[in-house]
Amino acid sequence: MKALKWIAYISAAIGAILTLTGVFSAITLKHRLDALYIVSYFLGANCFLIIATFILLFIHTNQHNKE
């Protein structure tokens, strides 16, 4: 479970970085990471954050089922 937690935290960090990059691109109108549309940053961030959410929910529900 510890490795799964690390994967969730890394996924959440990547999602947060992509969200911040998207906000920065929207404000300055400069494209980073060779993305043509600002929306692509938020789509990628959405995927990483959903993965992190489901992994953490899975860990949380398993801990309650053991008790």
C-alpha cells in the first residue's frame, strides 16, 4: 500500500504542475511543453488528478474495511 500511496502523490503532483502550467499559459498566452491549446494542459491534469483521487479513495476504504 505504501508504493500505491507514492504513486497517488506523484500523480497528484504532476496534475498540480500541469494545472499551474495551464494557468500560466492562459495568463501570459505563451505555450509551454509544445501544446497547441491551453485546454490540453487541463485535460492532462484532470487525468492525473482523477487517478490520484481514485487510488487514495481505494486506500482509504481498504483501511476502514480492515478495522
